[in-house]
Amino acid sequence: MESMDEDPVSAARRAGRHAIDERAGKRLLSSYGVTVPRSRVVTRVEDVDAAMSALKTPVVVKVMSPDILHKSDVGGVKLHLHSALEVASAIRCMRDDPRIEGARIDGFLIEEMAPAGHELVVGGLRDPQFGPLIMVGLGGIFVEVLKDVSFRLCPISRIDAEEMLAELKGAALLQGARGTTPASIDAIIEVLLNVGGEQGLLMQHAADICEADINPLIVSDTAAIAVDARFILG
Amino acid sequence: MTILEAFAPLFAPKTVAVVGASSKGHALPNVFIRRIREFGFAGDIYPIHPAAEEIDGLPAYRTLADTPRPVDYAYIAVSAAQIPAMLSAARGHVRFAQVISSGFGEVEEGRHLQTELVEAARAGGMRLLGPNCLGIYTPRGRVTFTEIGPREVGPIGVVSQSGGLGVDIIRRGLSRGLKFSGLVTLGNCADVTPADLLEFYIADPHTRVIGLYIEAARDGRRLFDILRHARAVKPVVILKGGRTQQGLAAAASHTGSLAGDDRAWVALARQTGSVLVDTLDKLIDTLLIFQTLAPRPQSPTEKVVLFGNGGGTSVLATDYYARLGLDVAPFERPIIDALAALQLPPGTSITNPVDCPVGTLQQDDGRVAERILDIVCARGTPDAVVMHLNLSVFAGRTRPEVLDNLVEAALRVQAKRPGQSHFVLVLRSDGEPVVEARKRAFRDKAVALGIPVYDEMTNAGHSLSALQSYERFLSRRCLVPG
């Protein structure tokens, strides 16, 4: 694992990796002002108690392994855990799971669960002619089936960010259509600017990051939290 | 050196060298010599030829380095393989060389030759236009590669990666009234790129409107940065080829370069206030509206009044305009009452759209339009008035001056309230020679008055919608409050 002080992009480059793992990706986002869940990493079940004393429940546990790309497909993610006891037992289950047993395990990530909210996707992409682009869309079927996303070239301005959200077909849902709680538009715009703005992550690492995925970004009426993140280097 | 100084010799050359003209006078470069003379080019013309003493009555020179004065612009159309050596031997004697010849980067076997060409141009100390293009048209410099084109300098600056499309823009634009500050075809863009000329046109005081036909932008990032920093100071209309997967394959074989990405172009347009269009007709239509109407960011175009003959046409146009985000809303009661007081003949619809049969329009030889539009504009404050006349119905029924009177009436109403509403004219025809002739004559008059004239309601609609998006962009981002 990379040291805490080194910039995660350089660290991953130095280690010859083509992607930044979830934890380092979140540290990278956090260093650009994007809120990520509070978390601790444990390598041994014995350390769970100490880790949990610093976190608010419920938490989620995720296995950390360079060999596992889709953690939830192999049982490597356990949600809604309310105590150290439940966390320790989830870790033991994962270790014994035949789909995980053989993989190299860097540790287990224990994260506070984000409060319920709207699920968004924020992405980044490097175009050969135009350089970095930023994308935003509503999560789930909106992105996967309806392709309801909008793109802008980086760097984006505040007005660009506002217009990106406004042009989504599902924009009304963020305002609280169909009786849902409205999402904090300001919080989403802050994330878009921190990722795609002039001083944002994609501009600053344009030479290294070719794809980025914050999926999901969970947005309540007060905050936007990057719950999962992946960065592809190249 | 500023960008204006750097490109001045291209747009107003004092000396032109022509490579490839034959002593028999039949080659394309001979035609070029003839055209620029006819166009009134008053500087020196230097034919370059390895053996001939004289070409088209002009003394010929052996190489580009041998001309009496330095060459501002060289037009080169000889076989590809011999060009690099010719350029590198110019020794700083040439400012701009435009290579018309093909056989370079647009074909697999010419890639290496294109690299050589670029290196040779650099070694010879010149900027290179092309290869694989057709030439330049610059009325201020009296240089043209096309047979016809307006002689006067206009406000539209164009860059076209395709030579043929450049010709189409000039020729089709002619009857529509488009006038140009310059048009440059760039082909493979081996050295000078659309971004370079965009930068020039943004700075150029002759140019008010910019049109780009782009198939591939290797320097897309620079294009974006130039547009972003220009803050939509001039409208830029971009016709982008190769936006679809199939179009992309055609573009790759056409200019031999990689095409960009649709979503990147859509994003670029939204972020810079540029207008993205997808057909040649829309490019010409949109350039026309920006040439003729002054954008009004203080009140972006929304409310549109349709006025003319043709009930079905009005209904369809209302639907179409609504889909484009233009508002053809019915009039409020006071306007309807005031129009009713005019006691127009039955069959006249006095809500928006205002549908007037020819019988109504020819009242008082067309002057009735002034009374109608006066009420509409005084009480309804529309952002745009579209007058549409179906000339087939007028033919044989009215005196020609009725049409003149209708348009003059609209102009007078507009003049009473300067800056209130845009005026657009649609002249519809059935293609019959009599009607076409009448339309052409009438269109020429209207064009001369600076009115944008369209063939159909749809063309006028998408042009107004382009104007609206530009006005909105300015109003949202560039208007300083107070």
C-alpha cells in the first residue's frame, strides 16, 4: 500500500499500476475537496475494535485486493453492519469465501455508510484531441439504459456545472420530483468543480488519468459523498 | 508580431507566385492567374517555371527564391513529389505557400511525403496552407480561387477543411447575400490549422461572423481555448463533419486525420457559445442570420410573431418553432380586439400566427400589413417577426409592387421601434419558372436591404434558434450588469 504522504497518482505510477485502488482514489478525491466516507483499514480481525471506536455505525466492509475487480460480485462487500462484532464476523466470512480465499488481500476497508440520497455518477475521460472531459449523470438505469449524461470539456466553470445538471433529462428528480427529498445542487456543483474545474483533479492530472469514475456519488439535501471511485491511468 | 500582422500578407498579398502554370495556358494555375486578374488583383504575379520565359504574358522565374520581390502568397499545383524540394529552396523568400496538390497525408502512401512537406516549409521559412485544398478567396486582397464570388468585402470569415465545400459556401452564399471577409480552404491542415485562422478572424476588424467546416481537429484543445477566451465576442458557426461512426470513416479517408468526438463538440459549443450545425444549408442559413441581424443579448429571442399567407404553413411552423424553443404564443385580448377593429376580410386569422389570405394582403396594395404589424409590435413586443409569403398564390393575382409594399411596411414598423424585434422574410415557391423568377427578383431586393431571406419556415426557424442560443449565451455569461 502507498504511504499516506505520497500523491496517490505518482505512487500508483511508481508501483507500475494502471489503476488507482479505491482507498487511494478516495484519498486523491479528498485531497481535492471531495467528501468521502470516513474509514479505517484493518488487516487483522483483532484490530476491528480499535478501528470501530473511531467510526459511526452503520458501516460497510470491503475487501481490498489487486486481484478482485468487482468486489460485490464475489461477496467482498458487506453493508449495514452495526457493531465491531458484526464487522469481525463479516471479515471472517470473506476470508473463508472460496471466491476470495486465493486472492492477495491488502486488508479490509471499514467505511461509514453514507446516508441515503440520490445516486449520481461523475466521470472523467481523456479525449485524444480535446484532453480531459467531465461527465455527470443520474445513477442506475439513467446512466446505463437511458444514457442520460452530459459532458463538458475541462476546465469547467460554475455556469458550465449548473448547465450540465440542468440539461439532464432527469434533472427534475434532483429537485425533488415524485416526492423525493431534493438533492443539494450546490454540493454536486462543488464536486464537479473540484473534479473538473481549473484547479480540479482532472486538469491537474491530465497527463496521467485517462478515465475516472465516481460511482456512486450519494447526494442528500446537504452533502455529496463519493462512495466508490476508480481511476485508470495511462 | 500580432496575429493580424502575421496573416496580413495572406489576406492582402502584394505579390503572388504561381507554380504549375504552363506556357500553353491550360493548367489550373493558368486559370488561377486569369481569375485573380479578373478579380482586380493589382500586385505582381510571378509564374514559376523551370524553362519558360513567359507565361500568360508575364515574365516567368525559375524558382521561388528568384522573384524580384519576396512572395507574400504562393499558389502551388504541381505533382506532389517535387514540392518539398521547391519549398526548402525558397530561403525565406515566401511568406505563405498554399499547396493545392493532393497525394499527401490523405492517402497512406503520401504520409511520409506530407512530413517532408512540413519540414521543407519550415526550412524554407514559410507558413504552409494545405496540402490537398483549393485555394483562398479574399476580396480585400483581390485573390480568388473561385470563378464567382462577391467583389466587396463582407463580414463573414470562413475556414473550410474541404475545398469543394468552400466553393459551395461562396457560390450558394452569393444568391443568399452572404459577403465574406475571407475564405480559406485548408485540406489536410499540415501546418496552418483552423485554430490559427479562427484566432485571426477573431482579431480581424473586417470579420464579424465566423464559419468553420471541420472534419478533424488535431489541435481541438487549442480551438477550445481560443473560443473560450474569446468569450463569444463574435458568433462562430461550426459545421463538423465526421460526428457519426460512418461519417468518421469517410472523414478519415478524406483528410487523412483522426476525427474528434461528437460529445466533445457538443460540449465545446455549449461552453463557448458557438453554434454547431450539421448540414451545409444550416451553415449558410445561420451565417446569414448573423450577418444581417444584430444579436440582442439584452432580450434573447423568444416571442415570435408569424405573419403571412398559408394556414397550414402557419400551424406547422408554430409546432416546429415550439420544438426549437421559440414561442409563437397567441396574442392577448387587447391585440386581438385592436386587430378586429381593422375589419379584415373573413378568413383572416388575427391571433398569432397571423394568417392572411392574399385577398387581405393585397388590400391597399399591401399597405394593410403596416396597420396589422403596427398593432402587433406596439402592443405585443415580439422579439422577432417572420413574414412568410407563398409566392405561388401571389403569381398572376397581384401587382408586383404588392410584395414590395408588404416588406416596406414591415421595415417601416420596425424602424419606428429600433432594436425591438428582428425581421425575417420567408419566400416560398413551388419551383415553377415564373414563380422562381419572381422570387429571385424579389429576394435580391430584400437581400440588398439587409433582410435575411429563407426558402422555408423551417430554415428561418433553426436560424432564429441559433441566434437565440447565441444571445442567451451572451446574456448569461458576458453581459456586465448595469
